[in-house]
Amino acid sequence: DGAIAQLRAFGSSPFFLWVHYFDPHYPFQPPGSYASLYDPDYTGPVTTNIQTIYDIEQGKLRPTDIDVKYLMALYQGEISFLDSQLSRLFSSLDDLGLSPNTVVAVTGDHGEAFGEHSDLEESGTFFHPHSLYSTEQAVPLLMRYPGRIAPGRVVSAPSQGIDLLPTLLEYARQPVPGQVQGTSLVPLLDGRDSGASRLAYSAMPDYVFTSLTTASWKLIKNNAAGQYRLFNVASDPGEQHDLSLAQPDTTAQLGGQLAAWMKAEKIS
């Protein structure tokens, strides 16, 4: 409601509007009918209270497959509720005649883990922030700019959160400050760049784990123990099959690139 009111107040003036939706995020508490939208018959110990999150993270509650299914259903319920609110916002852009000249970007800062992995995790295998697996690391990035971004275009090349700022500045025909580390995604969106050479780096807050993602590969390093996990994300998007020993050359090559990035970032 606040964002829609602000759009009306802008009138025809140029604007930048950041709308922060906290859903979906634990504790998973989808409102109204969204709470029972995907698993209405669950009767187990999992609730929408934050205590459920604490109990799982502290090992007091070990969720069964049925419990995990319900947790994910609540999470999906929050996502669907958020979708309904985004629909309202987009409809307001249309009604106010702002859509043709407005760049819209929808993204997030992290995902949620639901016990998909059991190693290279910090303090648990559920929720966040515990690892650099895609369950937590990969986030949506949806963009709309009529006349500049083709409807339905899908870009599979790796990108980083820091790429969003130079992308928006380029679309707004504004200069990109020299200290910006990201790279505009506009060439990917208009087809000038295939994305084959793009890389995405990531690190946990304490830098125990760092990672490098390419179009085909994902390397995660445990810097404390010197361990590597290598996944072919093209054929194994769930990151279930570690190929670090079977593909030593790829592990070494990506490991070298990751080490160079860590040195450049002064986190080695």
C-alpha cells in the first residue's frame, strides 16, 4: 500500500523506488489461506512459530520427511503471497502509465536450506546462513523493461548481486561510479554477450567457505580445512555429486581462480 501510494505521489517525475518485502523468510508464516495452500492436512510438530526454527537449528527437533515437506509448503505459501503483492504493484505501474518507461527488478539476498546437504555447512543444515550451496546462494533475478528487455527471455549465465547496480544505471543512462565492482547485465539481456566467460564469486560472512560458479561448474572451498567440492551444475543443479577427485584439472583451475579472487579481495 505504501509503495503504491508513493508511485502516485511521484507523478511524472523520475524516481528510484526500493520496496523491501520481508516475506518469504523464517519463521514461515503465510497469511490466511496461504498457510494451508500446499499442505493442508499436516498434523505434526512443526508450527509457524519462530520456536520451531530454533528447535530445528539447536537439534531439539529432527524433522522427518513429512515435516520438511510441510516447512517447504509454508515457505512456498509465503512466496505465493509475495507474488500476489507484486501483482498489485505491477498493476499500479500499468494503471498509472509508468510501465513503458520503468525498469523493474525483483531479487533477493538468499534462499533457504531444507537439509539437502550434510557437509561444508556451518552450524546446521536447515535455513540460513549455513552454506554456499545453491539452495541458499541462488536467488531470483527477474527484470522488466518494455522495449528493452524481450518478454520471456531467460539468461542462464552466472551473475552476482553486485551486477544489479551497473545494470540499472545503464538502463537509466546514468554514469557508473569507478568503484563499482559488478558488471552490467544489459549485454546478456540484449544478446550481445553469451555469458560464457562470466564468473560469480561468493563467501560466507567469516570466509570459511568461498565459492566460484561458471556456466557449467560450481566450486566450493572450505578454507579452514583445504577441502573442495566440485559440481557440474549444468547436469547436477541439486549439487549432489562431488566431482572434485574425478575432475582434478577442473578443480585445480577453478581453485586457482578462486584463490586469485580471494587475494584481490584481501580475504585469503
